[in-house]
Amino acid sequence: MGYEGKQRGEEEEAEGAMATDFFWSYTDEPHASRRKQILSQYPQIKHLFGPDPFAFLKIAAVVLLQLWTATFLYNASWMKILIVAYFFGSFLNHNLFLAIHELSHNLAFSTPVYNRWLGIFANLPIGVPMSVTFQKYHLEHHRYQGVDGVDMDVPSLTEAKLVTNVVSKSIWVILQLFFYALRPLFLKPKPPGIWEFVNLIIQLALDAALVHFWGWKSFGYVILSTFVGGGMHPMAGHFISEHYVFNPDQETYSYYGPLNLMTWSVGYHNEHHDFPRIPGNKLHKVREIAPEFYENLDSYKSWSQVIYMYIMDRAVGPFSRMKRNLSTKSLKKSE
């Protein structure tokens, strides 16, 4: 594959020691070349491109259900709110987070601005404005996967140096949504545009309405649903499973388990990076049409197991990511 990392693979991992550097690749990310190969053999895959016609209905149902649940819990005990948030609301809000991921690729409508408005709507029960900003950074993650200083999906050097044992990795997993959200704002801040302010104003209006009409407990429920669902939670396993390197010869991993039904099939992550214009409800067809390109790749069936492996494996941590320099990365965009 063309990777190095201060001889980390054979020496450090053989001893079970925590790595002291990222994996460094001196080749382009694998998806553009694989996409070209697949399309040359199976051009019918292009028929899968385009929006999911049911995306709006699916998003609206989850938004309304979550907001109704928040109002229903206006007078519940905080313990009950926490339990409902972890075992129910977290699944809904994580579903909406991944709906926003889907919308960042314009996979609900052919007209991009409609996707942006729907993203702001999907953002409402999450409690914190993020849909517009997420799109800016996420598209760079696709175009410049692993590029040092550009792909903000990769942990910072500070994170990697501090998170080095079971305790610190457990804390990092619990708080990973904070790291995921705040990392780009510190390492690669972008000036906000008009759409960020629209996102902010609409979100603050919804939050204020929840507090005014139903109280702080209703607002607390949506916030808890967001952050407990992004930490030590089965749904949050996809943050780790997608690109954390457990096999030095592979930098993107798919998950073929039941939670794909609730997560817009984000588990089909190799397929998604190969074909970001295909909506989640059709990604499984890519593997069906071109199985020989995916059958020999490592994959997962449990996101909970991925979290456990990440925490307990002494050789795995924030350094377990593939990086490449901009000068060695083809600037040809992936989309």
C-alpha cells in the first residue's frame, strides 16, 4: 500500500505497545482508483446515483417523534430522562446526525439548497447547530482523505499523545463527539457564512421554544440524546470503525450489521467512499453488483465490539489513522 510510520507496524504492535506516530501513506487514497475500476467493469452502477425519494419523509418522522418525546418528558425525573435518552433518544438523534451526513452529499434532492434546508430541519432535535458546518468539513474528508492538516476526521497530535491507555481511551470515547465537533474549529477554522447564521438562528429559536413552553428538562433530553449517543454507545462505534487502522494494509472499513437499518447504511463505508453519490438505501447493491472488490476487505459486524477492541487493544489509539501529505495526494476530487 505504500505506508510507513517510524517502523511502527512490526516493532510496536508486535510488542503490544502504543504507537508514537500515525501510519503514513505515500500513495493516493484507495477509493478513486477502485471507483474507476468498478465503473469500467460494472457501468450499470451509475444507475444507483441520485437522491433517495423517501429521505424527507424518513427525516420528518424522526424529527417529529424526537420533539414529541422531548415534550412528553417535560415533568419527568432526570434519571428517567437520562435512561430514555440513552436507550431511545440517542438512536433517534444519531439517525438524524447521519441523515445530515447523507444530506451533505445532496442525496435527498437534486437541488442542493433543498438539501441544506432539510439539513437545518434535521438538526432541530440535536439541539446544537452543526449541519451547515459539518458539510464543509465532511466534503474535504472525502476529497482529501487522510491529508495532514486538511482532513479533520483524523485526531490531532495532541489527542494522540494524551490518549494512550485504557482509562484515557475510555474517556476519549465518551467525549468523542466533543472532539469530533471541536477539532476542526481549533485546527482549521473556517469563517462562518450566511448559512451558518441561518442554522444558528433557527436552532436557537427551537431551543428557546422548548425551554419556554416545556422547560429545561425537555431541552436537556435532546442534548443528552445527542451526546450520550455520540459516546460510549453502539451507534457511535461507526466513528471508530470507519477509518481507524486495525490492519495496516487497509484504511477504510465497512460494517455489515443490523444497525445499518437505523443509520442510513453508513456502515457500508468503503462503498460510500467509493460512490458518495449513491444514497444509503442503495449502497448494499454496490457490494451485490461488484462483490469481488469488497469480499476480501476486512469488515465488522458489531460496532460495540469495535469500541471494545479500540479501548482494550494496547496498540490501537488515536495514532491508528492513515495520513498522507498534500504534496503526495492527488488533487483530483473524489466527487
